[in-house]
Amino acid sequence: MSAAALVAAVAVMVQADTAPPYLAFPEPGLDDPVVYEGYRTRLYRDARGNAVQVYLDHKSGRVVHLWADALDESIGFTARDTAGAPAPLDWAGQGATAGATRGGRTLGYRLTSPGALRLGLFVLGSMRLERDFHYAGRDTLALDAPPFVPAELVQLVAKVERLPPAERRRALALLGARDVAALRARLEPSVTVEQTATTWRVRVAQPSFDGRNHLALVLRGDARATTVTPRGSVVTIRPRRAEGGPGGPIAIAVEIATDAPALTPLSREAIFNDAFRRFYESVRADTGHPLRFRRLEREVRGFELLSSREKLMAGLPNFATYFGRDMLMTALLMEPVWSDTMPEHVIAAALRKLGPAGDVSHEEALGGQAIRENAAEYNRTGDARLLAHLAAVRENYFMVDDDFQLPVVAARYFGNPAVPAARKRRFLTQYGGPLRKNLAYVWRRAEAYARDPVATNLVGFQRDPDGWWHPGSWRDSRVGYAGGRFAFDVNAVWVPAALEAIAAMRAVLDSAAGLPDSATLASAIATWRGAGRHFEVALAPAEVAARVQAKLASLPDTERAYWNSVLARTGFPADTLRFLAVSLDSTGRPIPVMNTDAGMLLYLTPGGERYLRPFLLPYPVGLFVDGLGPLAANDAYASPAVWQMFARDLYHSPRVVWGREVNVLLAALARRGDRPALDSVLDAVERSGLRHAELWSYRIDGAGLHAVRYGTSSDVQLWSLTDLAIQFLLRR
């Protein structure tokens, strides 16, 4: 479908009923609007059942549409009033209309504004492009700022333009462009305005860089009530004034369209097992607690939006793609509540994307992001074959933890007596080859430490070009592991569990090529079970007090006063404080950052109660914050250099609580029947008002500590939705 045809298709959608949002945040009765700080979002389902999310950010005036389909697409713009402040756009009505056209899908809804608007900073492409636009601070620029164009594509156009004529013609033919000017025109969205006596229409359209897919945004209004004035890439919409009086509010119809391929959604009947369905019905029947059912239904719907036959997406709106770790972690936590076919989807998705060495893909690059990465490769190598498949999916193999998580999930599937043996054999017939490749890769990574168990033989991260150790596990912000090379969670949790999984699966494998014999494997497992000793930190009471007080002295006055008041109530421990460091440095020495990663050890292995104490000790000594939950980290015992790292990057710092870690901890406590600890953690996170978010933070003022939504948190996040299993376990 051409760009012109796609834009025209918006106006001739097949008839469809207007449907209410499938999900909305914040939701009255379930969410505190204050903690969302002007952020509101709705999620709909298009004509193929794929998720379409629209969010309004009143702090920036940004309006973003995520199309969670096979290309992870996005359409965004910024709305400001005529004084330059973010415009307070609002929904007009509840519903949206999903339609289908020949080769495309559409969605329409309405917005209102109390006064005149200026619209600009249009970004059409992948959701990764929208994220990069935000990370680069481009959403704060003037509306007529130069378009946000990926540098890789600008460089590719320049490279093609410099080619000898014959090579240039071949390159342009592969890209479906008649000349360089036509190729360059694809770098920016086109903005056109059409007006009649009764209506006006603003059309923003852009093809993908390879010309094979198209996105369109159409804004419509009543020309008798409003005027529209284009100026370059900025559009001004004003209310008409009646008899010289003030203009009224503005109503805008918004319609988006795509011709990208769709995913194949899974229904809740395919996702959940009979035990969960009985639990669901019991909650629905409990009319004395209606909010409990509303929250449960919201989470079930969220899980549906992320689930397809092709993959489970990591989250909406930021990560509408396959993330290996997120799928595998979710598979472990959702075992009590989902159907026995769901692990097959997860394991198969990971095995289809396995790297040549047998490592698991962390993340796929789709659509526009794949084009950017393939363009960078073409710019580097000049390999014209890349131009013929510029949108080919690319995989990211930098992560380490997912390589070892896959065997754990696979072993649980093959060990599940509820799965018929015939189905297991069919699955192994189809995927046995790549599975064995992964298991052999795991053994190669684990073998050095099994032979010689010194810290520097542990599984480490890769070194980035600047010398930094690339954080290759879930704390994947730049500073998540405090600059460490060897992560606790990889080495003390996942490698031992993966080796045990290999031992459990030997009986079902038709070949043990690349794997050790049973005796060697058993010895390796015993050795790796002791890997946690390298991460142990023990501090005497005086040392604890000195380090905590030094950290507090570095904080702003208001925060220091608040945490000192907490210490005045809770005090310092009178005995040795023991915890497991988040990582080791390149020489194998612990970097003493207290962290939540021992929660997975508590979940996967019996015993280990000694690891629970840091979760329940109040911050700034431990991790626990009343009314908030367990912080992802406590860097008080590390060096000031580490404090500064986390101050610059808060994503996995002492300023955040992660829903993932809360759910792991709650699942571990529920399995152990540790009701006092369970109640303490549940109460804290419930009072935050953000228990079901991906992650959340806090601010401190004279009135105390207040939970706040983290700015880039996903609204629907796969491993946060494992709360469904937590609710089931708690009720049971």
C-alpha cells in the first residue's frame, strides 16, 4: 500500500463499533492520579486484536501512539498552547473506532483542548525512535526544530549519493527509490493541510526508509468552529471567536493508520490454566471486594495484550518487542497459573532466535529500529546485500543471564507431568537441535570455574570499547552493577540452576554431544553451588554506622533530615550486617552494593532465609522503605564513586523499587509461608499506590516521602504482571 493510499484509507474505514479502552491508567478507584503526575494513557485493540496505546503527557505536551504489532511502531507529536506551555489535551469520550482496510489497520478517537494549540515535533517510525527522541531531550525543543532523523540513515543517503553512477542505481533499486532525492524525502514526515468550507484535515505521513511500510496520522476538525494554519512542520489550530468573544474549546478527531503486519494474539483461554480460572471466578463472585476483581481483570487484560503466538512482548509502551529475559523470568513465576502450552511458546520463541554459538537473544530490533541497525552495518561495510533486506530483524546477544535462564525453563517444561509425553517428544523433535546447542553453550561458559573455582573464572560481562564492563543482566542500565564485571545473579543464581537443569534433561535428550558426562556435571554443580561465597559482605556495627552516616552526609538537607529521622526510630543493627554484593570487580573483589537479587535465590532454592534480612531492614541500613517497598539497591556501603554513578543514572539505583523484584520476593515468601515478612512487604508496596507498575520512585519534601511514577516506566509490563501468580498463591 502506498503512502497516499494509506492516508486515503483513514477516511474510508470499514464500519466498526466504537469500543471503550481495553485498559486505562490511572483508573478511578485503582490508581492515585497524583502519583501519575499528569500522565494518562489508554490501550485499545485494533481490528486484528493487536494493542494500540495512546498516552498524553501533560508535563511535556507529548501525545504518543504505540502500535504493538510486528513492527513495534509509533506516531508522536507535541501540543503546546500559544504561549509555549504544554497543552492540557484531554480525551473526548471513552471510545475508539478500530477499522481494517485492504492491507492496513486504522484506529480513530477524539481529543479536546480548552484553547488554541500549536502542534509539531512529529515523529513517525519505531517505538525505539520515540524513546531515543525523548532520551535526547528533543521533546523540549521548539516545535519547529529540525526533524529528529537517525544519523545512520542520513549517513546511508550520503554514502549512496557518493557511489559511482552504476552502483548508485543498483542501491536505489534495492531500496525502491527512483533517485537520491526520493530516498532523502523518506527521512522526514510530510505535513499537508486540506480545507473545505466545513472541515479541515491535517495529514502527517511517512514511509519506512526502505519504502515497504507506511504510517499516517490524520487530524480533523470543524472549519466552522476552528481554523487551522500550517507553517512548515508546525500546525496552529484556533477556535473561531463568536461576535468578538473568547473562543470555545477545540475538538479534534485523531486517526492513525498502518500497513505493517499484525501479530496473532493469544486469548485468556489459551494463557491460563483451570486452577487460575477457578480462582478468577471466586474473586469475581466476591462482591464484597469489587476493587480486587477490577484489578485482577485489568492484569488479565494486560497479559492478553502482551501475548501472541509469535512471542510475549516485554511491555507497553516502551518495549513492545521480544525480550528473552522477560519471557523466561515470566515463565518461571507464572508456572502456577498458566496453561501447560505457554512454556512451549516461550521456549520456542527463544530457540528460534538462538545465536550461532547457542546464546539467547536479549532483544529483537524490528521495523525502523532494524533498518537503523542494518543501515549502520551497511555504512560500516558497504555490503550492498544489506540494502535488499534493510528491515530484516536483528537480534541483540549482549546479555548473559538469559543464556542460563533458558535451560531452567526448559527443564521445568520437560519435568512437568501434566504435559503428555507425546507432546514433549514432538516439541523435542522440532526444537531439540537448538536446545542442545544452548545447553552446550552453557557448559562452555561454566566449565572454567568448575575446573578452578576462583572468582576470576566466574561468568563475566563483555568489555565495552571505553573499558566499561557492559551490564549483561537485568540491571542493564549503564551503572546497574556499579561497574562490576561478575554479577551475583548470573553466577550465584542462574549458572548453578542451569547446570542442574542440564542434569535433569539428560534423560530426554537424544544426544549429549557437547555436554559433560554425568559425574563431571555433578561435580560442576557442587562447585557452582558455592559461587555465592565470593559475593559475601560482612560489616561490623561500627562500620555500618560510619558508612551509612557518610552516605547521608552527601545528600541534600531535606533528604538527609528525613533519613536521619528514620534512623532515630529504627536504629543501627547491633550485630554483624551480612549481605551479598551486587557484583565483583575485574579482580574478583566484591563491590558492596546491597541489592534485591537474592530474592530469586530464595525463590528457586530451598533454605536461604539468611538472605532475607536485607529486604526487611529499613533503609538507609537495609532496603526496606515504609510506604514504598524494597529498593533495588543500597549503595551506602560502597565508595563515593559508586554513589555518584547511581546519582547520575537512577534506573537501578537506591531511588527505585522494581515490580519484578517485589513479585519475586512475594512469590518466595508465599512459598515459604513467611506471613509476617509477606504482610510487611505487601503493605509497603500497596501504600505506594504503584505496586502494579514496572518500577516506581519517590520524592522527599517537608511533608515526608511520597511515591511517584518513574518517568519511563511501562504501564503494562510482562514481569510485573506476574502479580497474577502472586495473587493466586496468596489466595490459595
